[in-house]
Amino acid sequence: MEFSFTEAEIHRYSRHILLREVGGIGQERLRAGRVLIVGAGGLGSPLALYLAAAGVGTIGLIDDDVLDLSNLQRQIAHSTDRIGQPKVESAASAMRAINPLVQINTYNRRLETANIMALFDQYDVICDGSDNFSTRFLVADSCVLAGKTLISAAVLRFEGQLSTFKPHLDQAGPCYRCLYPEPPPAGLVPSCSEAGVLGAVTGVMGTMQASEACKELMGIGESLSGRLLLWDALAMSFRTIRLKRDPACALCGEAPTIRDLSAHQ
């Protein structure tokens, strides 16, 4: 494979290229990669910054929120002087400051059934950093229907979890609904705005999302498909739970009943 890196690109990505598992081929795969980030908040901030720094060629950001003072305790892509700006524009400014070579597409709107499939069609990997169950399940269902790899993270208080879902590529791998068949009842699981979250927890989980996205784009290492990583920051303990595809899953099972997004409308 021939590479067309400039001297500046070789210098910028030299620590990647030195890695035997990455090299020029891996860096080229990153440059050709297309990743969509859902949510430009606590998880999306470190995720976006590291993907830009890594040289992922096209990065999309979708979020309809504006920056608030309370966000700055954890959402490190933003700064005090950008309070009141759309989060996607604030994050994009930080990403371009790190790496002006990457293409950043911003979508200052809510992710909905009317726009999600057309948007997902433009990307290879979807990284979900949303903070509500309705969006998480919409993203998860759409990824299976569109045949897209999903890297999903969630945080609350001092804990985080992470997994990769790609049943279209991994025949034994589960989808999100194999793990969570239905959203929990309203009010059962508090949000971060209700229960709080340690800022650094979002940073660790978002950074690990970036690591998994790079691995998926380059085709290196062991995927998190079929495994759920759980982290307890107070105990500083990690554990991994094995996940299997559910043959009765309504989304990816042997007789799926979810064939479109009508349930989300």
C-alpha cells in the first residue's frame, strides 16, 4: 500500500506510526475512517478530542444543547468563554485547534427518527455518548438496522461501563438490546443531573471509547464485542462481563420483531 502522507503528517502522527500494530497502514485507515459522535458532553468531549488528535479523517458531532456553566466540571472540550454557544460548535473549535487536518461535521440538532438513518449512512462507526435512554435505544436500534458498529459508554456517579456492539460483523456478538431488552421505567435510573458524576469518570470512559473506535477502524487488537467493561472509580476496580447474543432478542434475534424505527416515533 502506498501512502501519501506529508512530512508534517508523518511528524504529527509519528508516535502512532512507530507502533508495530499501527504503522503507516493503520494511520491511513484512521485517515479514511468516519466516526459519528452522539453527544458533545462529558463522554463526547474527550472522545472528540482524541479522535481528532489521532487523525480520524471525518468526525461528526450531533447535539442540540448549548454550553452551560455546570457543564465545565467534566466537559473538557469546552471553555468558560464559550458559554451559551452550541456544544457542537464549541467542541469543533477545540478539535480544529488540535488538528486542522481532519474534517469535522457539526449537526446542531436533536437526533430523531426522521434524520438518523440518513446520518448514520455517512459514517463507519457510531459512538454513543448520550445521557438519556430514549436516545440510547434509538441509536442502538438504528445501528443494527443500518449495519453500523456501535461503541456505547455510560456513566453515573463514580462508575462507568463500555461495550462494542456489531452483530452485523460478529455472528456471536450481541446487540445493545441483548443486554438491555427495554428501557427502564421512567424515574428508576437517575440522570447525572440528579445523582451527580465525578468529572474524571466521564474523561476515562470517553477516552476508552476513543481507543475502541481507533481499534475498530484499524482492525487491531481484541474488540469489546461480546464483553461489557465495568469500572468503579472509588474502588479503582475493573471487571469484564461476557455477553452473548440472545436468540430471542427482538432486534437481532432469530425472529426479530423490531424491523424499523416506528416504535421511537
